[in-house]
Amino acid sequence: MPTQSLTAAPPAPLSSRRRWTVLAVCALSMFLVGVDATIVNVGLPEIGRGLDVGTRGLEWVVDAYTVAMASLLIVSGALADRFGRRRVFRCGLLVFGLASLVCALAPSPGVLVAARAVQGIGASMLSPVALAIVVNAMPDPRERARAIGVWASVFGLSMAAGPVTGGALIAAFGWRSVFWVNAPVVVLALVLFALFVPESRGERARRLDLPGQLLLTVVLFLAIGLLIEGPRIGWTSPAALTGYALTAAATAGFVRVELRCEEPLMDLGLFRRPPFVTAVLGATAVFVALNMTLLLSTLYLQQTRGWTPLAAGAATLPMALGATLCAPWSGVLVGRVGPRRPLLLAGGFTAAGGLCLIGLDGDTGVSRILLAFLLIGIGFGFANAPLTNTAVGGLPPSRAGVAGAITSTSRQVGVAIGIAVAGGLVAGTAPAGLPAATRPGWLVVTACGLFLLVVARAARPRS
């Protein structure tokens, strides 16, 4: 997750109660962003029926949000440092809330996808900026470490609340309610921010790299779009070949711009460090595995097994429990023994969870499915803290902030890739054929876990 605050100016002294109140208010934004991702996942089949859209269109409902968010995470941190973190955060809340209302009222798939993209723009101003506010408010390293542990646990809690809350809302009020529910949370957060959160800025405002920002957005949109639309248009069709060429040209242009820019959006020199590269790829792999699991299991449980959205959401509770319990434990392990051991645990548990589901069929026992979810959740919980540590370990503060931001962006790219690949595997498949169609996806989940073992070898040992 972004750590723009590592270069922040010294914060004004706050009382202990005020500091932890700031954490609670800011964690609400992380909860909102996390819940919105998982609550929509469990509602995808109902959204598809309500708007008469297939699996490929449903992929865009998720990925329009994640691509917009991934593209703007870094620049949102720069804007917050320049114009004020509280100001940018409140702007993000307003954008997120208004876009949620449009989602709830969307008359067509196109309007819903566009509104989800605007939601992603708002979300890009929430999680990274709020974390910067928290770290700025807590100058003591030990207190800051505890606060970040709480922050990490919030994501697990949002996983737990999202699917179950989404299932209950859909059962009672229909799929549009998963967007209406954001409104009171946004209003509450705006009030609490006005009352308790002080303004803060970066010590030195960075220039905005607008050409780099534009090219990064184009690269992500084209790459994810090709993954989603490739099965429909054909991987070797003229349209696909044109897309490959445009993606390559935009990528080359982005690298050229960044190398020539005095204050680039991304410090490409970081990619010369093997631990950083493997951490970025590892963060992507973790979120590919998580989101493939969520989408494939949602479609399988609701369409093949005939479960209700509420039952399918409740089935993810072991995953959420594992993530919630192991995220703070992972942070403690990183502090005591370094990142390698928690990364080995993350990789082993994730791979084991994927292996449990490779033989999935229409009659697979519920206990086996729940065990797989628990293992994947434990792996996810152990992964985030050591990946961030590996990415920024050994770097001066002036480079660590950008390194953390790039790692956070790679997580959102992993979300988009996971949804795109999973959707491509099952698009157009009849309910009876879904178990067989999902098996390559479980192999990918297993491979992601095994890749974390490679990342563990590259991690810096504890000094």
C-alpha cells in the first residue's frame, strides 16, 4: 500500500486518544474500499440477471473500478502531498459516494461500468491518502507499527463483511442495494473527518507527471481490456494484434517519458533491484490468486451448486477469518525474523488452497471447499506485510514512498488480471460445465502460491 507519508513533514502533536481516533476514522476508508470490491463480487450473478449481461460484461463491472484505481494511486498521493491530505481524501469520498449513487441507479451495463470507473477514481484518493494521514499522526515507530497492523487487519474484516453483507442485502433488497449502502458510510466518514482529522501535507510537494500518468492509464486499460475481450475477438484477430501493438507502443512511451522526467511518476531505477521486482510481482500474484478465487467460487457456488448469494457470501468467512487473524501476526513476524518466513508461510498456504480445488466438480464436499478458502485466506494474511517490507527494505525514505506506491498499484493490477483471467476461463460456460472450466484457474492460484516461495528467497534477511 502507498507510503507517501514517509516523506511527510513532522506532524503537529496529538494526544494518544486523538491519534487512535484518527486511525479509526481513516481505517473506515480502507473498510469502505475493501467492502466495495468483495460486495460487488458476490453480487455479480444477480447483476448479470438484472441487466441482462454476460460474464464478460461482468468482468468490466469489477475491472473498470480496479484499473481506474490502479492508474491513479501514485498521482493521488502526490496531489495529497501538494494540496493537503484531508482535502484530497474528502474529495475522494465525495466522488466515491456520488458514483455509488449512479451505480445504484444504472439503467444499463454501460452506465454501471462507467460509474464503477468513477468509483475507482474516488477510491484512489482514499486508501493511500488515509494511510499517509495515519503515519503522519503517529511519529513513534512502535505505535506506528501497531497502527499499521490494525490497518492490515481491517482489510480482512472488510473481506468478511463484504460477501456476507452483500448476500444479505441482495436477498432482501436486490443487487442495487450493494451500492446504496455506501451512501451512509460516506456521509459518516465526511462528518468524522471534519471533526477529528487534522490537515497535513508533504515536506516537499512533487511535480505532477501528467504525460506519465496518461500513458500508464492507457497501458493498464489496453492490457486488461485485451485479457477480457481476447476470448471474444480472438487472440490473433486484427483487433487483438492492433491492441498488442498499441500496448507495446504505450509501454515504450511510458518508459521513455519516465527516464527523461526530473520527477517521474515511477522511479524506474527501482526495477534494477531484484528484491523490489520480485516483491512487486509477488504482490500482483497474491491479488491474482485472491480475486480468481472470489470470482470462480462465486460463479460455481451460485450457478452450479444453486446456492443463494447469502450462502455463497457466508462460505467466504473462513477466508476472511484466516486473513484477519494472520495479517497482524505476519507484521509481528516481519519485525522479529524478517520477511522470509511469513512469505514462505504465505506461499505454502496459498498453494495448498489452490491444490484443494484442482479436482473441483459438482459434488465436491463443502468441507473441502471451506478448507481451501481458509488456506487461501491464511496465505493472503501472511503475504502483505512481508511484500511491502521487501519492496521498501534498504531504501532511503525519499525512494521508499514511491516503492510502496508502486507495490500498491501492482496489487490493484493483480485484482484486474485475476478477474480478467477467471472471467475468460468461464465466459459462456453452462452451469454444469463450470467445475471443469475453473480447474485451470485453480492451477493459476497454486502457481501464484509457489511463486511466493521464489519471492521469499529474494527477500532481504533480517539484519
